Amino acid sequence: MLNRIARFFESRLSKTDGDSAALTDDEKHMAAAALLMEVAATDRVFDDAELTAFKDILAEVYGLSSEEVDELQTRAQQKQEDATSLFQFTQLINDHFSHEEKFVLVRSMWQVAYADGDLDKYEENLIRRVAELIYLSHTDFLVARNQARDERG
């Protein structure tokens, strides 16, 4: 799935015919899922709570089916053979996500990071980099973090 997602983004970024057609909802969901997966994988520990948060977010916020969620979970638990750049995801997010969609994405990333009760410095760094690359203001970055932290209880 990660390779399929990466190929999708590479094909979208390599278009030279000036086609800037909007992403479909499914394509937006794939972009969000890929970044959520990166957060879950960043600390190299797939805690049950993180995986539950990952699955819940994909199902509830992004509307993915249980089959799609299960496939992403399986791939996330396998060692990634090819590292992918954040740029390929964040460029498309910048081009096709509204401000609100960007905010929800970053809040969702925080929810995955906080799910296991242990915010890893690499998770925080990844979310900060994504927020910067998608031009989410520092204030929105902090609000998203605080909402996710407060929801956790």
C-alpha cells in the first residue's frame, strides 16, 4: 500500500501537462493516511493504542473502509523498503487541501502520537515538519496539539 501510495503521488507530481485537477476524496484520504502511518511508524513501536487511534481516525475522519484500514495497518507494521519524502505528500496537500483539512490532518497526527501515552520526540518533530511544510500557522499547530492532548484526557 505504501508503495502504491508513493507511486500515486509521484505520478501526480510528475505530470507536465499542466493538469492540476483536484484530488478525489479517496486520494485525499490516501494522503492523510500515509502521513498518519508515518507518525505511527516514527518511533518504531506499533503500540495497540496507536494502532487503534490510527484505525479510528481513518474510519471516522477520513471515511476509509475497514478493509482499507486493515490493509494500511498491515503495511505499516512491515519494514518499509523504500523511504519516501514528506515533500511528495505535503506538496499535494498544499495544492488540494483546504485550511480546515490541513488542520484536521495535523490534529489527527497528534492524536496518533498521543495515543500510546508517550509522545516521542521524533513523532513531535515529524508533525512539526509537516505543519511547516503545509503552511499551517504555529498557532494552529499548537491548537491542534492541545486539542489532541486534551481529548486524550
